[in-house]
Amino acid sequence: MLPAPLKLLRPGDWAKNAFVLLPAVFWLAGEGRGAAAELVQEQLFRVALTVVAFSMAGSGFYAINDALDAEEDRKHPTKRHRPVASGRISPGAATALGVALVIGSALVAWGVRPAVLGVVLVYIAMQVAYNAKLKRVRLLDVITVASGFVLRAMAGALALSIPVSTWLVVVVFALTLFLGFVKRLGDLRAADLARAHGDPTEWKPRAGYDSVDDLNWLLATTGSLTMMAYLLYSLSDHARGIFGARATGFALLAPLVFVVIHRLYLRANSGRAESPVTVVLGDRSALAATILFGGGVLAVLFWPPAEAALGALFK
């Protein structure tokens, strides 16, 4: 078990900042293929610092959010075990640590590029608004969270001083909208199942997500939107112009994306979806599909035989 201060920072959720790396992967496979080693190292160092900045900011707001929501979290069957809700860390200490991390994240971002600092400051302002009000406003709460992921991807591009792709924004926004509703359904189902097993939990969804049918509709809509956005990008002239025949390889990996989306949906309905990261790590099918997808993307982008085969098959 993690020590309470480390658990407060939710290190498992640092994986969310992989969205910062997306522009770097595509840059290395496209414009950066022939770049000098010194330039590649400098660019990747800037991206790594951007990941650190968002990890610090995210953990800072997790700590602040847990301090603010401690009373409410104590009523939830799983959230009541969080460090502040369980009494292992005081709300004051959690808030002080959170504020220090948020300030530190801005300083790190400033060391990357002014543009990255600007994005991080927008992210911080958005998180303040989220904690103050938006997390209790239906739909706006998930839209705000999804926008935070879009900002991560944008910061990754700005760290490299490359244009922000509209396709990147669309695909990331669609995917993270879906993931946001996965978490909302997982929380609701966990509370329902706890009550069914005799746990008199008083927890209620803070933004009014009290209908499983409604959340299933939202998941069906955003899941379909995610698949459509991914396939349209894979087959777009934009992707073809950057990656040539390799872009078709993205479309061939679509079944793996579908598997992950489906497994996330099933886990949410079973009440085992406190976060998408824990779902993927805890579900063998989702984990296998994610690993295969990541390996497939790397093979399509960086393995010459894969590029040659795709070029021969798909003119």
C-alpha cells in the first residue's frame, strides 16, 4: 500500500499525462525523422519537463480537491478510503501541499517555453473553476475535464514549437469525454452495488448523474464519436500527407481501440471504474489491447518493414 502522502498525489493518474507525449511521437515519425540527435534530445527534454509540469499541477489539484470533498467522499463506498476522507491527512496539509505543487508546475512550465506556461496557466484557471463550481454542473464537469486533456496535448505540441493539429484536438476531446462518463457511471454503479449489498452509503452524484440509462446513452454517444474521429483521422488527407501509407496502419488498429472502449464500458457498469487508468491495468483484455495498440502504433511509425508492407498493400 502506498504511503498516505503519495496516495494523495495519485501517482497512478500521472499516466494521463501521456497525452503530452502524443505530438512528440508524431513529430519523431514525421518532421523529426531526419533531425540531428542534439535537436531531438533538446525537444524531448522540453516535452519531458512539460509532462512534469502537468503531473505536478494534476497532483496539486487532486490534493486540493480531496481536501474540499472530504466530507462528501466519506459517504462513498470507495472514495472514503482516500487519505483526507479517511483522516490520515488533514485538509489543511493537503491544501498546502496542493498549492505548492500548482505553483511549482507553473515555474517548471516557464522553464520550457512561454507558450507552455500560458497553457499551464489556462489549465490551472480551469481547475480552479472546476473545483469552485463546474464539478457540480452536469455535462460542464466532464467537458472541463476533457478540455484539460486537450490542453495537455496542445502543450506537448507547443513544447516542440510545432502547430497544434485540429485532428489531435478532436480525437483527444472525444476520447476523454468518453473516459469522463466512464468514471461517472463507475461511481454511480459502485454506490448502487454497495447499497444492494447492505452498505447504507449516503453518497449521491454531485453533478446529478443519477440515471444509469442516461449515462449509458452518453457513453454510447461519446464512444461512437471516439471511434468515428479516430477512423476519420486515420483515413484523412492530413494523416496521409504526414505519414504516407503508414497512416492506413492506424485504421487497421481500430479493432483494438474498440476492444478497449468496450471493456471500459463493461467495467464502468460493474462499478469497477474509479479511473480509466485502473480499469486498463486491472482488466486483462483492456491491458492486452492497449499494449498491442501501443506496439502497433510504434511498429507502423518506426519499423521500416511495416512501412514497406503498408506501402505495397495500400497505394
